[in-house]
Amino acid sequence: MCDETTDPLQLIEWGYATIPLKGQAVSGDSYIIKPFPNGILMAVVDGLGHGYEAAEASDIAIATLDTYAHEPVIPLVRRCHEVLKGTRGVVMSIASFSSLNKAMTWLGVGNIEGILLREDVNAVPSRKSLLLRGGVLGYQLPPLKESLIPVLPGDTLIFATDGIRSGFEKGIKLSDKPQQIANSIMAQFNRGTDDALVLVVRYTC
């Protein structure tokens, strides 16, 4: 039984898969899952381009998210924008889950695709897509608007960078574990022309 006293990390299970562009030693794609009192922050970040400069920008964003994970998503994205000035910049999709109201607030700047899958009564997943706003944190911050979605046990959140081809949600079996889903998406939809990362998070409570 989950309640307000439950460790936030017990409210989810997750898996991820990532691979740098062939020939590169590091990836500019990163993710974070960070618990805070009564919630969890989840985000995927893609440093522009690839290689060490992209990874450096991504690391700065992840460190900022880690430090200020408890903040609402709009102030948090603005904070990342400020600290990234002078770097390659990043695109980011971010979700903050509240265990108090069982809802997820999400927001996307750039082209990191986000979807929330829910299995309906016919065992066919329904889908909600994250509205992405054009821009680059560190360069051009668009008008920010968050969306709030009630979350049910079994709901599955997927973030994928642009190294993953669109349509990756087709054929997903929600009976599979998040790590299985992440591995399958990477194996089938990796473009091979950029860094790639997919993060899969399932709400268990």
C-alpha cells in the first residue's frame, strides 16, 4: 500500500537505454530520476550536437536538475536556461510527479519526444503526447506552459531523444518491464546518426 510516507522511488520502476553516435567516446544525451519530498523528478536532456561539448552542456543541465529537483518545472527549466548560457545548449523534456495528488506535470523544450501510455479495458494502450515547444535552453527560451496529467498505477512514461525514430510506441507491450521496453525501442528505432537515449518509467502506485 502506497501513501504519503512511502519512499518516492518505490512509486515507480524504470529502465533506460543509451548509445553515443558511432565513433564518439561520450554521449550528449543524459537522464535523471531524482526523488524529493512527496515527489520524483524525471527528465531527459540532449546537448546540441555530439561529443564532449554536447556532453558538457548536458552534464550542467543534469547537475542543475539534481540540485533543484523540488522546484516547479517552469522555474526549474528557466534556471537551467540561465546556467547553460555560453554552452552548446540543450533541449529537454521534464516531468515532475507528485505523490500527494497522484499527478504528473510535464514540459518539453526542443525535440525530445514524450508520451504517456495507459492500458485501457481492451488491453490497447491509449496515448497522451507531450507538447513540445521550439527552443534551446541556453540560447532561446520559448514561452513555457506546463501540462498536468492525473496518473494511474501502470501508466508508463517514455522520453526519447531525436536519435530514436518516431513511432517507437507502436507494438509496445505494457506487460513488459520498463527495461525490456527501453531495450526493444533502442534495438528497433535507433537512427544510428546521432546520440540516442530512451527512458521508460512506470508508475506503480
